[in-house]
Amino acid sequence: MSDIIREIEAEQMKAAVDEFSVGDTIKVYGKIKEGNRERIQVFEGVVLKRQGGSNRETFTVRKTSNGIGVEKTWPLHSPNVEKIEVVRRGKVRRAKLNYLRDRVGKKAKVKELVR
């Protein structure tokens, strides 16, 4: 990659990114625009995966709402992501938790990491 592209990507990155990993339960505070109003909506769930690098990095969060699994993918350095708050750490042994999509109930939970 050329130096020009690196400089442009460095400008777009956030200065401080909240530290979280796959398996953690997080709250994502996302900006939502409705007409001319802007508000912040909280999306709480388990991080299924983190992928990409530099300013293209994205993460996917899954939650169950009324018995239906809902997944949402955000760019990590997006201005629409206000902040990320870690609720609890998860103990996992994989980089991507796609198998959680098939699980229901207690089997869909991730064990808590005790430090």
C-alpha cells in the first residue's frame, strides 16, 4: 500500500478504541438518524467476530430479541458508533463464534472469564 493511502486511513481512525474481544458481552451505543433528529440507541449482545484491519475493521454483535436472533455488524472506527462498553468478558477458544447461531437457550451462552 502506498503512503498516501496509509495517511488517509490514519486520519479516519479513532484516537481511542475500547478494548474488547470475541465472546465478550458488550453494549454498543450507536447513533440513529430519524428525519432531522439524531438519537443514541443501545445494542447489547455477544461479539461473534472481529475482522479486517486498520480503519476497515468491523465487529458483529448478536442478541436475542423476543426469541429471535438479531445480528448487527458495525465498522469499529465509524462516527456512528458513539462508544462501546464491556458488560462481561467471555471465555472462548475460537476467533469466530458462528456456532452460536444454531444454539438456543442456555447452550447459546458463553462462559464468563474470571480473572
